[in-house]
Amino acid sequence: MPGPYKRKKYHFGDTHLKKRWRTKRRTKDLDEIDHDINHKAEPLLNQEIDVDRPGNAQFYCLHCARYFISEEAMKDHFRTKVHKRRLKALELEPYSIEESERAAGMGSYIAPKKRKMQTQPLKSEESTAKRSDDDGDDIMDDLNKDSK
Ligand SMILES: [Zn+2]
């Protein structure tokens, strides 16, 4: 037979389906992240130095449950598709037991609420934003005193 032996791979199996369940880079589920945002945002964003985590656990994206090595890396991540997609996914309230009961005919159906998700403020930007806010308030107080 002329030419090289044809050994091209045509069958890729179900790897694309299995990929979803790989555990190597698996982080939290969306409902866990939702709980974190509502109840544990502060401690997660201000974590103790942990040398086992990337960047000593000082740069954590709340919405993706991921650690970054530096503020630069985290900023870059905020601009990526994965992060924006995650914010979009978190806009809808997570599926709850109450919702499943409503679906089964207990009580009336309430559509899951839409809400606005925002990227967490960076630590460096947070402090400057607070300072300017305080200044603004002071000016407003002074104006009010003058008018009285
Ligand atoms: Zn993120």
C-alpha cells in the first residue's frame, strides 16, 4: 500500500463530558459560593497568611473561589471571560429546597430573583475609596451647618 499508514484519531470518546467532573481544579459549587458571598465575605477576603495557598491566601476571588498569586494576577482575572461568566451565573439565586417544594406543588411558584453581581473591590482601591467618601461626607456636613 502506498503512503504512510493512516493512524488518525477519529473517536474522542466522552472526555468532553467527563471534563466537567474532573476534580483536579474543582472549586466550590455555586450555592456554596452564594452562601460565602452573603455570610462569609469578610473573613474570606481578609484571610490569614497561609503558605500552602497561592499568594499566601491574600488574593482570593470570592465569586470563583480561587486564589491568586498577586493583586496583578487577580486584576487580570477580573477582566477574563471565566470571571464575567461566573458573575452572570451568580446573578440568579441558587436552587433551594424551598424552590423544589414549590415545584412539587407546595405553595405558589416564586421565580428566582435576579440580582446585580459586582466584582469585589481590590484591597488597595478599597482604602482610597473609603478616604474620598469620608471627605465628601465632611464637606456635606459643613454645608449643612452653614445653611442653618
Ligand atoms: Zn473571579
